Amino acid sequence: MSEPVRVGIVGLGTVGSGVVRLLVDSADHITRHAGRPIVVERAVCRDVDRDRGLRLDAGRISTDIGTISRDPAISVAVLLVGGLEPARSMMVELLESGKDVVTANKALLAEHGPELFALARRRGRSIAFEAAVAGGIPIVAAIGECLAANRIESIRGILNGTSNFILSKMEEDGADYGETLALAQRKGYAEADPAMDVDGTDATQKLAILAHLAFGVWVPWAEIPRTGIEGVDQSLIAQAAELGYRVRLVARATRTSDGLAMRVAPALVKAGTPLAETRGAYNAVSIVGDAVGRMFFHGLGAGQMPTASAVVADIIDTVVGRTAITFRTTGVLDAEGPAARLGGGDLQERHFLRVAASDRPGVLSRITGILGEHRISIASMIQHEPPGSSGAAVPLVIMTHACSAAAIAKAVAHIDASDVVAGTSVCLSVLEE
């Protein structure tokens, strides 16, 4: 048997502990796949005295990343520290010291990906990051390797398990947003501060990474239009269900005639389709390639062992040399790739529109007239009896035929500025597959 490969683990939190557990408990299995033993030589964490239940000699754990970066015996470093700093500085130190790096930090790559990829190439090193997007789903390998013969036309996915758990539980239990968020926190699906999950930030950062891989363009994640799930209520879920749809937070990147349209926002997804039936803390990604057509990937997008599974797979790929081969083209900008024209103003799709209409004569004709002025055709309309006293605002639900995002945005702004509605209208894209 060949000499062992010695790795260093930076970060022994939930995922880091899972990685050590897999490498130690499944050592024989991993050795067969890697062709040689993989040994955890060193680990770095903030609290060396904490008992994590790991079979790792305490003398191999320290608070000093230099024990890894300065050790010539360690060839692979696993960076499992979240956030931007000190994670970025750690990544730079590890690459500069000649280590190949495996990471699960999507925020770091979404913010500094091109810089870090360029540094790794200059140093003759690689960065593997399967666990940074969609947890245990091998979506990075699918795009970078398995679908390499394809020109990717679109990516559409549920990329945040916390928001998906909240939306699907609201749908199943009839509970409101606040109750369901509290349940997600009790179950460990949501942090004490869930902002990055529920406001779409987490999904947007992951979408930026996938677009970088699939389309060869770099899109600063903060420039991608995003809307979170905080405004989703039971009435919206019920109205979607009445029409045969479910509400999901969907991240999308699509080639259009003159660029790349990207967006993260709640959308109506046809019941019975794979995205609509993705429930709980699961993630799902649909990819359309020009040769292979539509493909669908589904699995746990977070959690200790699903994420650790992706990290260890990356370690194995790095050890056997697969990562070094694929990293040569991973994240390389494509001069002939689509322009990153964000928002997709001319992207043609159906829309769901909910208007709080005044209960008086002429209102319906005024609203439909405004839609007509913007060349938007109505496919169906639902108006129930007004709640309470006469004169109260009445929810008017309209499904449009395919129209451009720019046209529907102007029409909604026109409607909301009129005197026939009370409050802000809700407009969501409608996805049929």
C-alpha cells in the first residue's frame, strides 16, 4: 500500500467533526477509493478542550493554523470555517504554503472566488468545493465534469433547506410564517439569526457559484435580484394551491437572446413537478443542457453528514488527482460566454398576480385595462366574496399568459399607483416544470 496522505482540518464545528468521523470510522472504505490511506494529521479549532467525541489524539489539535500550513507532510487542507474573515486569510495562507484546499464555504467563494482560483492556479494548487453548494448533492461535479459536453441553457433550483422547510411546513400544517420559523430553529434547521436563509442571501451566493461554473461568467452575488420568503403568508399558499401550485424559493439562471437572466425569489411551481414536491430541508437542482436535455438532482442540502460526505468525496478526488485535472478549467471566465444581464427583463414566462382590489364598480375593468395597456393577456382570474363588510378590499388573483418580466413589473407599478387598490400587489413567476 502507498504512503498515507496526510490532511489538516481547519474548523471542528458540526461539519468538521463529521468529516473527521467519516475519515476515521470509514478508513478502510475510503482507502479503497483513494488508493492509499487518508490520515488526519492535524486539526485547528478555537476551543481545543471541547469534547467532540472524536477518535483524534488531543495532541494533534491546536488553535494555530500554522501547524497545518507549515507542515510539509500535509498536502491537503480542509477549510471548514464560515464567513469571509478570517476564512479568506486562512485560504490564502494554505494555498501560499503549497496545500490543495477543500472547502464548504460558499460565502467565501461567492465573494472572492476569482481571486482565490487565480491564486491557486499560480501556486499550482487546486480548490475543491462540492460541499459549498447543495450539501450532499454532487452538483458541482455534475456541471464541471458529467455535463462538460453540454452548453448549459438554464439552472433552476431550491438551494436553501431552511427556507424550503419553512414553506413546505406552512403548506402542510397551515401554520403561519413566524410559528414555522420558530419550529425550524428548534429543529436546528435555522440559526438564531436566520436572515441569510430567509432573505435569499444563502441561495443567491450558491447561484452565483453555479453560474460561474455553468456559464463561465462572474456575477457578484449581491447584484443578483433576490426576494426572500418573509412575505409569504397562508393566504398566498392557499391561493397557489387552489390553482394547482406550490410556493417555493427558486434560484434561477437562464440564457436569453442577449444575456444571462438571474434571480432568487418565491415562485409558483406546478404541483406534481419535482421542484414542487421537494419538501423539508431538501435541496433540488434542475439543469437543462443542449445535448442531454433536462436533468434533476435531489438530496439533503445541509446537515452534518450529508455535507461531510461531499467534503470527503472532494478529499478523495484531490488525493487521486481528479481535482487537479478539472480545476484547470473550473471557474475560468469565458470570453464568449453570455453577458450577465441580471433580472431577465425580456424573459417570457407566466405570472401570478394578487391585487387587493377595492370593492366597487369599475375596479375590475380598470385593472384588466392596465394589464391590456402593457400587452399582458389574462389566462384566468379568481375573485371570491369579499370578507366582512361591503367596501373592504377584495383579493383578486390573476394568472397571466407568458409575458416579459419588464412588462409585468411596469403593469404592477401602474396598478399599485392607481386608486383602485389597497396596498402593494404580489407578483410571482409561474413555473410549469
